[in-house]
Amino acid sequence: MNDVPALKQADCGTAVSGATDAARGAASLILTAPGLSVINSAIDEARRIFGRITSYTIYRVALTMDIMFLVVLSSIFLNFQPLTAIMIVVISLLDDVPIMAIAYDKVRVSERPIRWQMPKLLGVSATLGFFSIVQSFGLLLAGFEILGHSAHSAAFGLTSTAQLQTMMFLQLVAGGHLLLFVTRTERWFFERPFPAAPLFWAIVATQALAVAICAVGWPVHPISWTLIGFVWAYNIVWMLLMGAIRIAAEKFLDYDTLRHRRSIRMLNRSLRSRMAESMRAARRS
């Protein structure tokens, strides 16, 4: 009974499982199991959910920028539509499967309380989105270069603009889903925690389906296995670059770059030297 005023005043008053009715009524949170370990579990799970939401936000912003600017820039500067309407619909459907699997992903639990840092979140997502545009537009320019040379066109099996559209369709599906491995963690994507099985196999399944669609040619124009392999090799190289870009962006926005650390050390050294001079002056006086 003596705890009721404190429970009412607290930001989040917590009543244990065996508390009195008065304490339960005053508390904001009532534990149903003995002990306090459930609080730790709840905090850990909340931070995992926060990490998954952050991963989804970065991925969604970056991928939306990629598709939007690719279509706009190619239409303006190249007078070419890189995607058909049906391709955009299929991309959206294929993206929905791994996006739903993000809810089951394994994420690193932060040791400290988490707060929304919107400038950092938008900065990282915009940076990845910009380089995703460079990635997609670079492949589109390479496709036009291949089409312009008969020898290269025959070697890659790229002979028409319809096949070029299919190539860009595969690049956006494969590159977008590989980007999920980059956005899900602030560190290198091949470090722990590894992706959860539902997310990993969802990406594998959608990629296999996308490759089959491009090889068979439904509802897109079919392309050769050589061109499919080229697109995948291109995306894997860019996935490594994106991982490095993500880490660099995180360090820059957290003021953790080598230049920032040098500046902090210089400032601290200057402050320590000034304090030492003040102490020496005080002793002399």
C-alpha cells in the first residue's frame, strides 16, 4: 500500500505479479510472471523492433529514390522508359515478401536507450538512395553501350530495347533485395547477427523467381543466361560498395570519422594544457 503514491507518480509505475489491487490500479505496467527479468526481455524486444523499423525505413527510402529517379532521369536524358507498367507491378509484389520477413529478422540489441535520430536516418537513407541511383543508371548506360556495338551485343545476348528493360527489371529486383543485407545492420553485412531464416529464404525465393521470369520471358522479354550472370555480378560488386558506403555514412553522421577523432583529441589536449597552465599559475600565486 505504501508504494501506491510512488507508482502513480512514476513515468512508468510497475507492479509485480503479487502486488495488491491498489498497487495494480496505480501502476502503468503490471507483471504477470514472477521476477523482474520480464522487464529486461521487454526492453530487448522493443529495441529489436526499433532496429527492424529503422532497417525498413532506410531500405524503403533508398529503393523508392532508386526507382523514381531512374525512371525520371532516363526519360529526360535518354528518352527511354526503363520499366514497363507490368514490371513496376511485379517489382512491388516481389518486394513485399522480404519486407514482411523483416519483422522476423535478427538485429543487434543496443546497450543504451534508443531515440529517433531523424537527421541521421534520412542522411543514411538518402546516401544509399543516391548511390543506388548511380548503380542503376550506370548499368543502364552500360546497356546502351552494349547495344551500340554488335560484337558486345552478340556476346551478352542484348539485342533490343525490350531486353534492356528486362535487364533493368532484374537489376532493380536483385540490387534492391541485396540492399536489404546492407540496411539491416550498421556494420558489415557478413558479420553477426546474421539474417533470420525467414528473411534470408524470402530473398532467395524472390530472386529465384525473378531470374526464372527473366529467363523464361513472362511477363517480360526473355534475356540470356550470360546477361543474367552479368547483372548479378554487377549487383554483388555494388553490394560490397554499398556496405562500405553505409559504414562511412554512419561514422560521418556520428562524428566518428578519423578527422572528427583527431579534432576531439586536439581539443581535449588543448583543454588539458590550459588546465595545467592554470594550476601552475595558481600554485605560483
